[in-house]
Amino acid sequence: MTSEELLAVLAAVGHAQRLRVIVELSAGRMYVSELARRLDMSRPLLYMHLERLEGAGVVAGHLELSRTGKALKYFELMEFELHLNTDTVVAAVAADAEERDDVEENPT
């Protein structure tokens, strides 16, 4: 995990509303409208939070068709573990250095 990936996860889970989304999705996948109702949140605001969580790999979204032909966007919680300590930060910064070295050795 690079420092950029670590920061994305920390930013994703570092918000009270996104923690509420995680809690709701821990019970199982749900389509956006239902999730918005349960959280008493507008769909545009919920989508903003879901995009942040999806970008960090905490949730995954899938578009499905209902029996009536209506498109429904379902989200589900992905398995994740967050263990933050000095070693995690050191490893992330070291991965950044390795990534930079690879780019310098193999420029595109």
C-alpha cells in the first residue's frame, strides 16, 4: 500500500456519514434509494460519500435491472481491515519510493 492508497482509505473512513454508510452496508448489499432512506440522506450527497468509499476499495457498486426494467445501483461492503501504526506508515512511504524508482528505471 502506498501513502496515496493509505490516505484514500483514511479519508474514506474518516467521516461520520461514511461510517454510517459502512454500518448500514455491513448488513448486506443495498440499492442507493433504500440506503438513502435509511440514512435520511439525499441521493446526491450519498453518491458523493459512496464514490469516496468506492475509490478507497471499501465498497463496490453494481448496476442491476429490476424485474420492471428499472436500473438500480447496488452497493456492497468489501472486506477490509485497517491497521494503522508506525510500521504501516513506514511501509507506505517505502512503497512510494519503490514506485518512483520503478518509474525512473522504466520511463514511458
